[in-house]
Amino acid sequence: MTGRVWVCTLLTAVVLGFGCKEKIQEQSRQPKEHNKQTKTENRQGKMVKLQTNMGDIVIELNEQASPVTVKNFLRYVEEGFYDEVIFHRVIPNFMIQGGGFTAQMVQKQTHPPIVNEAGNGLKNDRGTIAMARTNNPNSATSQFFINHKTSDFLNYVENKNPGYAVFGRVTEGMNVVDAIAAVKTTTQKGMGDVPVEPVVIKSAEIVQKK
């Protein structure tokens, strides 16, 4: 294992955990950028629109590759769980993470965690959406992240890296993702990389494919 891979693996556990408290320096990470998915997308997947105070993001879900994860995500959408939660961790050239905290940095109560579907063949490419979790691979609940850049080190590798489960991709609004990734951040309640001005998901709803 190279020094870079070891460092990336260690930082990932901190950045994408539910209760991480350290600010991560991501400037040195320069992953290559591309949009291709290794596994064919399910073109009949449901669409979810996140209406944020910075613009709309439309996500196509891949239920064929990630049935458990998509069902879990849609459950939160249908319950209105994501309405008025924020993107609470933003790291440019890495990812934007949300789905668990209010603008007052109060963490919402969730359903039980789900199994990790990171071995589904989908990759953490720019524009994909994946589940956030702790060091326990099967600990994901409501929090998710959208990859601002391709991060191969987040991908499942059999017997080496449990990975982070990708379950869809952004089809509209990557300019909004880029804008969110560029906001100024600070530390609040012991958590780093929190936007100074809240980036709020005003609503999340299932929409028809155009």
C-alpha cells in the first residue's frame, strides 16, 4: 500500500463519518475527472429533485444496482426527512455531504442503518451520489454525498476496501454542485468544513423523467 493510498483511506473515514470533528486538508488530492460509470446505468431509475437555496439538483437513482440503498433514500424523501436539512460538510475537489443536520447543526433521528452496497460495480465518479457512513461499512442511514471530483479511493475493492455505495448520478444541476463546493466554510460545534452560510435543501421530491 502506497503512502498516498494509506493517507486517503484514513482521511476518508474521518471526512465521511457521521460525527467527524477534524478539518481535512484536501488541496493535495487531485483525482482525475470523468463521468463514465463502469456499470451501465438503469435508465428507468426514479428521479429525485433536491431544491436548495442555491439551485436545483436532479438525481437519477440506480435501483437495479443499489436496491437497498435506493429504497432507503426514497423512504427518507417520501417522509420529508430531507426538507430543511443542510449540506453540512463541503470540501472542494472532493465532495459535498448532507442529509443529516438542520441549519442549527442539530442531527436528526434516523431509521436503522443499511447494508453497504458498494460492491455493486458503480464508481465514485464526479457527479455520482453515494452514502456516507462511519468506519463500520454497514452504518449508513440518511446522510449522502455528491462527488465533486472522481475519487477512486472511495470505491469497493474486494478484501481491501469496503468502499462507499454509489446509488445514482446527477443529471441536472452540476453547476449547483460546483457552486456549493465553492462556498466559504468554517468550524461549528466541533465539526469542520461547515458552510458559513447554510446551504439548505428546501425540499426533496420524486419527479418524472423528462
